[in-house]
Amino acid sequence: GAVVSQHPSWVICKSGTSVKIECRSLDFQATTMFWYRQFPKQSLMLMATSNEGSKATYEQGVEKDKFLINHASLTLSTLTVTSAHPEDSSFYICSARTGEAYGYTFGSGTRLTVV
Amino acid sequence: RKEVEQDPGPFNVPEGATVAFNCTYSNSASQSFFWYRQDCRKEPKLLMSVYSSGNEDGRFTAQLNRASQYISLLIRDSKLSDSATYLCVVRGGGGADGLTFGKGTHLIIQP
């Protein structure tokens, strides 16, 4: 089946640094990639939708200058958390639509801790 | 009002029991409906899509009532491995393609 590979699985970084998260579709082309984040005991919240070759669409309340999304190819989308702060600590997860009855495949997630 | 509402639980049920979860959604234009399962600190995995006619996959039965904007999931003969958080998920409405997740219902199957 369709696989989305997400790296890193977890990262601990210092406040003020930037962290890049990568998602690759391994056996299919992902025209659209969705980025979510999940705080403890909360639901996954859609942050942005990235389309290959064009600018990402951000959900209300998500700072586009802080969460940089690049979707330069049909198999790779990246999310960069710039100047990370402790309140950005969360579980970040990407997802792509696989085209099978509108099923979505998720990456394994990245647990970011900013200290 | 939250877009997708679920009872968070936890539901503690004995192995072999039948358990049902409910979910309501607020966007009447929503087009697709799913149940996902999420294990602790893991990514969600698709359990099943939900269709208006109702659908069954082994021990799992899902129902959708568009008029009431209500979705349900029934698990029969529950197994220890069914312990997880079950996420009610909705897609679409107004051209939006991303998924909207409920907070999830936590299920604990006890031996």
C-alpha cells in the first residue's frame, strides 16, 4: 500500500533554532500534502495544505512565516519550524491522499520538543 | 461549537463485549467520513470509511446519518488489541480537502 515516510521521528532543539521535517511519498506521487499538529489530549489540527509547485495554503491562525512549507517535487514536502519556542512543542504529522476512496495515508509523525 | 464532537471516554469494557461510539459533525456540506484508529504516540491509521448505507468490515460496523449529522462505530466481540483511541474524521465541504478530526474516544479493553 501507499507509504509516507516522515523524518525525523523526534527532535529536541533549543529555543530560537529552526527544525525541518520531511515527508516523502515512497510509492506514489503526492500532488497534495497536508500538515497537521496535535497537542497532548487534543485532536489533530490541520495547519496547512501544500501543493506541488505552488504556495501552501495555511489555516486560520497558523503563521506562514513561522511554519515554512516547501513542496518542490511530487514525492517530497517539508515543514520548517523557524525560531522554535517551547509552545511549538507538539506532534507534527503529514498526510497525503492516496486516491483510493479518498483514503489518506499518514506519516509516522515527528515529536518536537523545544527546550 | 466544535466541528467534530466525540465522547472522549475512556470506555473500559471487558474483552468480548460490544461497544459503540458516536460522533456528530457541524458542517452539513461534509462529503466523506472516516473512522481512524490512533495508538499512543503513533500516527492515525484508517479503520474504515463510512457510507450512508452503512458498512461493515469484520467486527466493525459504521453508520452515517446525514440528516442528523451523526456517525457511529460499533465493535463486536472486542479484543485486547482493540484498545486505542478512535478518531471520527470528516472531509470536505466548501472545497476543503483536508481532514477535520474529532478529539477521539479512548477505548480500553480489559482481560
